[in-house]
Amino acid sequence: MRPVFKHCFPLTLLLSCLVLLVLVTGCGPGTTVQPTSSSTAQPLLRVGVTPDARPMSFLQQGKVAGLEADFAQGLASFTHRQLSYVQLPWDEQIPALLAGKIDIIMSAMTITAARSYRIAFTRPYMITGQVALVRLREQNRFSTGFSALLNPMVTVGVVRATSGDLLISQRKTSKGIVRYDNADQAVAGLFDKEIDAFIYDLPMNFYLGALYADRGLVPIITPLTREQLAWGVRKEDTKLRDAANAYLAQLRQSGRLEKMIVHWVPFYASVYNMGQ
């Protein structure tokens, strides 16, 4: 083709090339550059969850559901960010946060001194505690509370790296403790008589008690501790922490916080005062 162009009209060819250049670059007079999808998309809010703790965080038809899911959706909307769940094993939540793989932990995490040393917590959204789940026919065996759990003849189950694990580990020898990866395994341990009591957060053990009531499991009503649940962020991420606290303040002032909690944990209002 080059020999043919060599003998064509130079001016016409030059004008054609200029027009083509303008069309390709989009830089001609009055031209509007269309934004790309990446420039219009909302920034992600990467929420770390361990969806194995009904009614706080669990999978329903393959999707994250529960009280924490409702909170996460509300926070994403409040901060104008796109929600993205990152499912993690419980003991990988804080390492993932510190490594920058997630932005916030919203998975029924209890505030503890050890955790506060590594990460920052928002203001608490719920008062909770550790309770025991036991076999119904042995309920009277645990009527004396924590002292019954310290009996060397009692084997206690916990989910590893949880507040229940810390509580029992500080007071009981390791021979009397069985650590599980999740609550379902611990429930199976109760049925198989591998353990005598399962120590876990109040909302989850009350849920499990209701779920397996017909199979002879019951929670001990009196909590062993009084704790606070909150969301975890990196210490340097003060912007997200402030935004989460502002979202919580809005929920409290509107009365929606109590309604959201009681929707998922109906017994909550009668167990603990809703005041923070």
C-alpha cells in the first residue's frame, strides 16, 4: 500500500490522519472523556467474618447472614463503600487485619486486653458473656456455676482462640479442656460425651440450646462473665473507627440498635440491660 499512498494527494491524507488522531485520542475541542468503571466504583469495605456462629454470623444459602451481616451492610451504606465479605477462620481474623487483607472485623469479637494491645476496637454494640451449654439431664450438676466447671472430673469444650478458651485456660488444667475449630464440633462432642460442658458466647449458646432442645441440650442461664462485643480495626485507621462509631451512635439514637439485636437474639433484652 505504501507505493500507492506515495502518489496520492498529500494534503487530503494529512487531514485524514489528523481527523483519525482526534477520534482515537478523544482530545478534540468539545470532547468529553468518559470515566472508567474503576473511577466510578465505590471503594471496598472488606469485612472479616467467621460465619459459623449463629445468630451472629453464619451462611444461609451460601450468603453471609445474621446480626453482624446486618451491621456490615449498614456500615457500608453509611460510609458509601461497597461491601465485600472476607471469610476467615477465627484465629486468622486479627493477623488478616494487621496484614491489610481486611479493613474491619465484624464477627462477634469480645474486647479483651490482649486483643486491644494489637488492634483498636470501636465502641461496644452489645453486652454479652460466656455461658455453658450442657446436657439437660446433667443440668443440676452445673447449678453452682463456675466452680462446677473447675471440678477435675468435668471436661470442658471451647472453640480455640475465643474468649471462652481464654477464660477456661486461665482456671483449668489443659487435661480437662478440649479445643474445637467451631461450635458444631463442640456440640457433637456433647452428644458423644467427649465433653461435659461447652463454653461459648451467650448469643450463640442460647441459639444452640434452642436448636437442639429436642435432643437434650440446654444452656445454663447465668453468665460466667460480663463482656463487650465490638468491631476491630487497625490502630492507625482512625477514619474507619470514627465512621463506625458514628454509625453506631446513629443506630442508638434512632432506637434501631436494640431492635436489630433483639431481632436476632430475642432473649437478649431480658438477660442484659441494653444500656452500654
